[in-house]
Amino acid sequence: MKFKMKGLFCVILSSLAFSGCVYDSKLQRPVISERETEIPLLFNQAQTQAVFVTYDGIHLKSYGNDLSRAKTEYIPASTFKMLNALIGLQNAKATNTEVFHWNGEKRAFSAWEKDMTLAEAMQASAVPVYQELARRIGLELMREEVKRVGFGNAEIGQQVDNFWLVGPLKISPEQEVKFAYQLAMKQLPFDRNVQQQVKDMLYIERRGDSKLYAKSGWGMDVEPQVGWYTGWVEQPNGKVTAFALNMKMQAGDDPAERKQLTLSILDKLGLFFYLR
């Protein structure tokens, strides 16, 4: 009931401000700045229900037109590749230089129809490569590692190569953003050099001296479909702010929309500015 009342307050405040609301769990109160009020409008214009969660190690904040999504668990889809890579590298099931060979069979996307390293497959979000890695890890080790890390509900079922795509593994945006922060700070229970290797796989771009790292995800095999864009921004002074975009998606949506929404929001939050 307490959470519902907070959500109700956000809805009322949203109506008055012609926008959504941001909730700071550390301060235990809604906090709004002028540019932040534009964030829910971005989601409204995209005709979706979404939340954008940030975490800097202290403050956990949620923005959007459906703040209830922040605590709701969803399949992680391809954002699980981050943990999949960590487990595989830590347990010597692959190396960061190994090439996974394409067997010539047709794949869902032509960009996946080639030989790739784990880093290249991370950037292309090539599901078959990470399914092969998961099979190498095996069901029992995968189950042990997912539980050891405490990733989401830590349930992987009985099939090792699709539990992040169809369930039963689920995670909330609040949980995922904290996972991303720990990876950025190399605080996860893996060797630091392994975490650095996976961090390097997630590098997207830089603007000035600020760097963006991220992994996309699109759960196409569940209903309703769910989209993710999870990562962090690293500032020149070393400060890290992790983020997790979670949104409702449907067939025919633009795959690039998740990244574009994220970039627009990061700009409005003053975390990763458009170069003007």
C-alpha cells in the first residue's frame, strides 16, 4: 500500500505538471527538475509504457510514465549476456580472443552469420554465440553461478540455452541497474580482470571525456514484449552512474529506439550531453 500511495502521488503530480514523476528511494520523496519533467513525454511520444532507473551507488531514481515497472520483474533478454560472459570467462569456458565459428546455417539476422568473438557477439547481440557459451557452462554450473551472484529471481529452469529469453529468469529494472553499477565498479564476485574484459565488450561511445557502456535487450518471445537498454556512464573524474531503460515493445518497433531514448534521457539528466 505504501508503494501504491507513492505511485498515486506521482500520478497526481504528473497531471499538474503535464508530465511524469521521478522517485528518489534514498530521499523517500518525489523530486522533479524542469528537464526531468520532459522524460515521460518522450515515452508518451514513443507510444510506450516505460521507466528509466538510475543508480550512482547512493541514489536510486526512477523516471517515466509507468514507474511501477521499476520494481516489476521481466525476462532480461540479451542483457543477460553480461552475466553469461562473466560466468564463461571466469570458469574458462571461453576466452575473450576465441572465435566462435558460424556453421553456415541461416540465422535470425544476417549480421549474426559470421565468425565472432564474444566481444563482437556482444556488440551484435548475437544470440547463437551466447547460447553456445551457455551450453559449455552447463546447467548445474550456470544455476550455481546465477544464484551466487543473486541475479534477479535466480531461476533458470531446466534448459540452459534459453532461460533468459523465455524465462523463468526474471529481473527488475532496480535490480538490473544495481548489477550494472557493480560491474562498472568491478564489485561483482568475479576476478577483476574478467570484469574488465566484459566491461570492454560493452563500450559504446564517448562524448568529450565521458564514456557510455551499454547492452540492449528485446524479449520477443514473451507477451507483452519487453525492451531493455542497460549500462552506465563514466565521467572523467571516475564517477559512475548506471541506468536501466525498461519499456513495453511490440513487433515492428524500431530496434534503435531504445538507444535513442536512452541518449535523450541521459542528456536531459546532464549525464551524457549531446555535442552541440
